[in-house]
Amino acid sequence: MAANKLPSHSILVATTDEVHLTRLSAALKNAGFKVVHAFDGYEVVRYCQKQEETGIMILDTSLPGLNGYETTRLIRESGNFEIMIILLAWFSVQALEMAYAVGANELVAKPVNEEELVEMVMKLQNSEETK
């Protein structure tokens, strides 16, 4: 496998919240995933332009540069990344509608329950692998 590919057992986590990044990364690593970090929407887009293989991405809606919604839309348009989870600062019907409209598979509201997130990621990954 080429060094620039993101295998399906790897996850790109994009957030500027250091506490969430640390907690999410630890939980995902403990579940056997490789975790790659990004800190703004433009960094995510640049990273994805280098990828040839689909994977899993968790994006905070409050990313600087391009927010999580804009970043998700651009990545979906490019065809990269099969599984996209939006990390919300707060849950609302408008946030839900926006996330699904730009192509999110799932939504998670802060504070994140790490165990539930890992279960969600594994379920989504398994459903993509059986397609």
C-alpha cells in the first residue's frame, strides 16, 4: 500500500478542540484504528486530494477556514471518503438537516461519548464493507 493512502481502518479526525482530539484519538486507537489529525477545513481538503482510497472521516462543524459542512460537501463532490461523521457543538434540527444535505453519514453532538462513537464507526465501516 502506498504511503499516501488512508486505509479503511484509518480515520481522519478534524477538530481544533484539543480535549476532544485527545479523547477521540485515544478511544479510536484503543479500538485498533490509525488516527490522522487535521486542524482546519483547507488542511482536510488538501489531505483528501492526495488520497486514492476511501476511508473514514470525523469533522467538527467549527473548523477554521472551511467549516465542517463546507469541507464535507467538497469531499463528497470529489468522491473520496465513504464514511463521514459530523461533530456538532450542539444538536438542532437545522444542524441535522445541513449535515445530511452535505453528505454526512452520521452526526455526533459534543460532549462525545467515546464508546458510542467507536461503536458507530465500526457499524458504519462494516456496512460499507458489505456493499
